[in-house]
Amino acid sequence: MKVASDKPFEIVYSLFNHEFLGILFESFAIQLDEKGRLSFAYQNISYQNANEFGEKIDDTDLELIRLMDSMQQEAVVKKFNAKNQKPKEFLRKVFDTANPTQSNKEVQKLIEGRLEITRSRILEKIKQKRLFEMGNDGNPVWKEISIMPEKASVLFHFRRNEDNTHYFPTIKYQNEKLDWQYKGSYLICHQPAWLVVDSRLFSFEKDVDGKKLMPFLNKKFIVIPKKVEESYYKKFVTQLVASFDVFAKGFEIKVEHSKPQPVLYLGDLPGNPTVDMFGRKISEEEEEKMVFDLRFSYGDYTFRADQAKPSNVELERDGDDYTFFKVVRDLSKEGFYGDFLKNKGLPVKHGRHSMKKREAYDWIINHRPELDDLGVRIQQTSNEKGKKYFIGSAKINLSIKEKIDWFDVEATVTFGNHEISFTKFRKLLLKGKTEIELPNNEIAIIPKSWFTNYGEIFSFMEEGESQVGKFKLKKHHIALAQELEKGNLIQLSLSERLQKLRDFATIDDYPLSDYFKGKLRPYQKAGYNWMRFLNEYNFGGCLADDMGLGKTVQTLALLAMEKERSEGTTSLLVMPTSLIYNWQLEARKFTPNLKILIYTGTQRIKDCSQFGRYDLILTSYGITRLDIDIMRDFYFNYIILDESQAIKNPDSIISKAVVQLKSNHKLILTGTPVENGTMDLWSQMNFINRGLLGGQSAFKKQFLLPIEKKSDKDKIIKLNVMIKPFVLRRLKSQVATDLPEKVVNVQYSTMTDAQEQAYEEVKNYYREKIISEMAMPGMSQKSLTLLRGLMQLRQIANHPKMADQNYSGDSGKLEDITHMIQATVSEGHKVLIFSQFVRHLGIVKSYLEEKNIPFAYLDGATRDRQAQVNAFQEDPEVQVFLISLKAGGVGLNLTKAEYVFLLDPWWNPAVESQAIDRAHRIGQQNKVIIYKFIARNTVEEKIMALQERKMALAGELISTEESFIKSLSQEDISALLA
């Protein structure tokens, strides 16, 4: 019968018993009569037509209707009815009551579980609605059921006597006993229980399971025979006592209410693998892990954190007497402890957590004070290998005191009450051992933080020759000691003067010598003061100022003072051959009183005895390498290396040669201390302060690998700390505020069609070749192929004629270059043109000759180097200077230039910066404008993008560059050849 929605009606819900599915619910709209009573006119509502009844249906009604729709037999069987049988027929086979062996128990269980969940959700939402029992005639409002607003309570009774135990429940509602047995009562839902008694619907406190009430609907009690009582008590009664209220006669129930005592159990993780994923055998120390297991003690009983229950019950039997011990757990407090540990990096709230042994020990050491404050105990479980680990407090006390030429080191290491020999402990730590056996046979784990904090300083200590167990530290490790003192890791005693090395800006101001005939800018005077201060303490130094800031004049000021203070001594200045003339000119200008010997050329007198007649010897790296057997016999006052990156490779002949030279003091000058990698730094620092960064192999392990392979920021910081007092680096942006503006532009050029075709052919060839070589073991062949391929591509991007003499086409980049040369020259400006390819300069040179444009030229083969510089600087007709990047990278002062053209990008951006700095330096009066020519859609464009990403390491040390090609990943290679 249809219900008119424009007349009064009411939404109600009705339950009925399905022959297979049990109790189901349906939703109805019931028409109201003229007196507002429910009539016999009704209509079933589904989720699809609910909107027809508009305002009468709220959100709760919609959810109830949706849930009830999901209970109807058509919806229930849909998921399981693969053969698309009629719902009634399908259910008859699944619930075959006539022949139970043919029924499908598995599907029955799934259907009943799903329906039980739905009933529970409906009953939770239906509390404010009207609920009825459906009549046999289908009348949805046959009998109304009142939904009781409060929850009833259940008390389970046990009465034990000599023969058996009686068990029965009683129900109370609003403190009144409910008469519910033998009344036709029935359960609508079991989990949790919803019980209908006399048309009243009851729910229960503590979510009582309906299956515990069902046996008593028509039975007063259950009898448990004597012979099974102990088993029944253990399996059933303990669970009942744990979860519900129980009244007992004949046995005792003791309830304990107390606060949980958290205990962290520490044990080994069994079954650790002995090989890693590559089949490499794992060492015992790598292999072993520790397991943390959080438990809570309540009196004599302990429970796992992941077995969180409101209460736990243990049964104890004493003769014929039974006692149930019920522990009521404080889950809120347990959760607090679990959350605390999780926030501290130990997620044990829901189970155990494993850590590497050393990490576990570090965690305990780091958090022990907080654990103690909260009352968290740590207890070890039995160990399969019989080991017992020390989990007490561990301390290391390091005291460093200044002596005349070194620091004395005093150290004690304690684990609890046990003091360990520092000599033995230091050896273990330097070998990377993580365990140490204590006198009581306990095993102590050396904290990981000790390796991090003390690893370097321990490695630099030297054992005293006269006193066993006494150690000393060279004074040039002062910065490392000061850093540890700052972190409260050591006690450091320094003189007031040595304290100044924390910041060279506080160094005293030293007078200049009368032998110096120049004027130093303020930052140059600070550099001079710094070198003088290092001189007093016999420390070597690295003056690493930016190009153009006057490293030469600062050094000459120092040498002038050395002549005044140490008359009769001789210093040695070693440099690239191309710089000797420049040093000679600068010395003549600023220190005319210095007696200088130019020790170069085939006519040089190979006799070191002559050196004593001079204040300063100027020579080259090449001569030093050849004449080391002669030069090492002379004791110099200062040995100064200019462009000291020449000794960046410690295994090179020149590096091995210069370390044989003897002197009172050492100084190096360079704008680029790091060109290829971190080892460059070691070689130069080791020259000025032997042992500052440890031995070569130790440095590689301690710093190079962590920095270059893992980008370890902590190691970069620590390395910076160690070298900082001995490296002075100022950038032009920091100190030379009077320099004119520098503008850098990128000029993108488009390849011509013929040029692009040549480029694509070479690119495709090398891409296929490199991909095929990727599968081959080893890197040398791949790197060689890559370098060869990239070289050809870069040449073609400039001009294909550089790679193929038979090429007859033109170049897009050359067109742009020649156009800009014409524009620049016609406006009267001077321009430096750099290229790393001499052949490229040759092509531009041919153009200039063809157009009769005067120019200066410089590459590695140029003999009259200074003449070319003078022509450009002094002749107004010479407006163009062609320079190869390597030949013109150092030693040139070209302040007349207003423009710099970089014809091709170099792997190392710092080298480009050096080229720019030939013009943008002290003395320049013009704005310097730089143009970088880049061939679009070529490897040049991709090199620029990669340059930015490959600068991080060197930038964080003391330089501005690092090896580009060594750092290329497979993804980088693919991008370059895309």
C-alpha cells in the first residue's frame, strides 16, 4: 500500500526473523490517521526511494536505511552467489537444515559474521527511533519495542560445593533485578549483547557477549562437574573474572589495583643472518642485534605491552582451594610510557623493537637519566652466548694542557665503577671495535657518540716515548681541541695568546717593515697580521684569497719583515714557470731591497751554497722536481708555494719532492685549494702542517670517503674546524667593495642544420656505445669512452671543423661570436676571449685576420707572454685578446678589458671564474660584462645545469669547485647524451 508523502506519516523500523539469516531489520513509512495514530497504511523504504519522503528523514535515518538494505537476502547473497541463483534457492543450499552435511559452513560463517556487525551498527544508531516487532501477517508495527536508555549490568555467579559448581548470571537495570528468564526473551545481537525482555530492548555495560546469556534464557543455572572444574576454571572462569563482575562462593577472587612498573627487557635477537644480501659474511658485531621488550609489572605479575587488556587473571591452586588473582591494569598509564619511549626513538608500545647492539647501547646511555626519572627499569634476559652486557653509566674524561711545543693529554674511561686502561681503550676505538670486556666479565658497548666525538683526536695523539700510557697532541690540532671543549667534551687549558686562534680577527696588529714600499688595504693588513701570528707559533698557513685580492703583495710584506727580523736567512718561493716574471716585477715594486735569485733556466748554477747570499729564491715546480737532490740540502727560512694546487696529488713527483725541502716556516698560496677532491686538501695541509689531518690512508677513511661518497655533513664541519685556523680565505664580495659591478650573461646559440646533423650522428654513436659498456664490469673503459664522446660533442657544439677537418659547413656559435666581436670593437671596447680549445681560438683568429682586426694571442706555446699582455693593456688599437683557458688561468693582470667572452663551458666553473678574474680585479675601473656562449640543445647546456649540482662539496670546504667528471652518476650520463 502506498503512503501519501503530502499527508502526515512517520518513519519506523521493524525487525523480523528470517528463516536462514536470523533477525533482520526493515524501514517503513507509516501513514498517520486524523488523530495522529499509526494506521494500517505503510510503505517499505529503501535507500533508493528515501528522498521521496523529504524532511521526515534525517542523516541517521539515511544511514539506518542503507544498513538495513545491506541485510536483505538479495544484498547478502550477491557477493557469494557466483552462479547467479535465486537468493532463496542459494540460501537454502548454504543453510541446508534438512541435510546439514551438505550445507556450506564456511559461507554460513562469513554471512553470519557480516550480519552480526551490521546488527550492532544498527542498534547503536536506532536508540532515538521507534522500533517494532513485525507481525506474522507482515504488519510492521505489530508490537513496539522500547529501547532502554541506560545500560544494564550483568553479575556472574559461581557457587562451588563438594560435588560441582553452579554457574548463572543475574541482570540489573537501574539497580533493580531484572526478571528475564522463562519470559520469551530473545537476543537480537550477540557481540555485544542486545536482549529483548517484555518488549524492552536492553544493552549492557562492559559489552557482554550474548553467548554468555543465551544458555540461561530458559535455564536457571549450568552445572560444572567436579572432575572438570580445574580445566573449566582455567579456560573459562579466568576470562570471565578478567572482563566482568563475578560473585563467587567456594573459591576466592583477589583484586589488585596498583600503578604499573615499566620494565624494558633487553635481550639478543635470535636467528640473525650470517651473510648479507650480497653473500658477504657479516661480522659478529654487524650481525648482532638487541631487542627491547616493554613489559609492565603489577606486584608479582608482569604483562607484555602489546597484550593490553583492562585486566589479567591468574589462577592458583593450593590443595583443594582455588584463588583467582585479578590485576586491574592502568592502560592509560601504560600508554603514557609507550608514547614516551616512541617519542624517544623506541617504538615498543605495540611489541618488541630491535636495534643494532651499539645503537641500542647508545640509546640507553643517552636516555638513562630520563628513564630513571620516570622509574623505567632495564633488565637483561638470558643470552644464548652467555654474555652479560653492562648497562650502567659510562664516562670519558679528557684533559688537554698546553706545553711549550705540544699539548699533554690526560684521560680516564670508566664504565660504572670500572676504570679502563686508556691505552687499551684508545686502540680498541681506533680499530673500530665496539665491545670491551670489563673486569667483572660483563661486556660494555662503546657508545657510538664516542667514535664520532673522539675518533679524530684519538688518532692524532702520539704516545709519549719516556712515559708509557702518556699521550701528547701537536699544537696545530688546537682547533679540534677547542671544538671539543665547546661541546663540553674535554677540558682544555690554553694560554691567553693561543686562545686568540679561535678567531684571527682578534689577533694583534703587527707593524710593517720599512723594507716594504707599498700600502696594504685593511683586509690585506689583516692577512699580513694572520701570517705573522702563525709565524710566532710555527704554524704553517694557506692564504686562499679570491683571485685579484693581492696574495702576492701580502706575501711580500711578510718576506720584507722576515728580512728585517731574520737578516741572513733565505726563503724559497716555488710557482708555475709562467708566474716567475710577474713575481720578479712585483717584488721589485714592493720590496726593492730584497736580494732575489731567479733559479731557472738551463744555465742555472746547480749549487745550493749560493742561496745563502740571497733573501729570496724564485723557482718553478719543474726545476724543484729536477733539482730536489740539490735543494733539499739547504735549510730555508720560509718555503712558499704559489698556486699550490700543483701539489694536490700527494703521489705525484712534485708533491714528493717539495716535502723533502727543509725550512722554519711554510706557506702556500692558492685561489683553488680543492680542484678534484678532498685529497687535494690533505696534500696541501700536510705540507704546511705535517700530521694535521693524519696519515693519507687514515684521512681517506676518516674524511674523504664519508664526505665524497656519503656527503657526510658532520665530517665536512669537523674538517672545516681542523683547518680553519690555518686557512685564510676572503672573497671579493666580502672585502673588495670598491670593485665595479660584474655582469654575467649567457648567450645561447642555435646550431646550423649541417652542424646539428653532425652533432646528432656523434651523439647517437656514443650513446649506444656507452649503454653497451654499462653492462661490462669496471669503470676505466666506460670513463674513457664517456670523456672521448663528450669531448667530440663539445667540439662540434663550437664548430664541427674542430672534430672533422673535412667539414665544409658553418657554425651557429661562430656566427654569434663574430657578430658580437664586431659590435664590441666598433664601440671602442676591449674584450678577452677565452676558450679551452686552441683549435677554436684558431678559427676565431682566422676570422680576425680576415677582417684586419688587431689582436693579442696567448696559448701554452706562446713565448712572448708579457709582450702580448702589454700590447693588450697599453695599445689602444689592440682591442681583442685571444687566450687559451689553461695558459691564461693564472698570473695575468688584464684590467683594461671591459668584456670577457667565454666561448665554451669548462667542467670546472672555478676555472671560468679565474678567467673572468683576469679582468675583474683590483685596479679595474670599468664595469665588467661577461658573455658565456652556449650552444642550445647540446651537451654544453646540460653541463651548465650539472655544474650547479656538483659544487656542494667544495663549497662547503674552503674552495669553490670539485671534480666534475668523477662525480657523474649514471643518470647524469644519460641526461648528457639524451
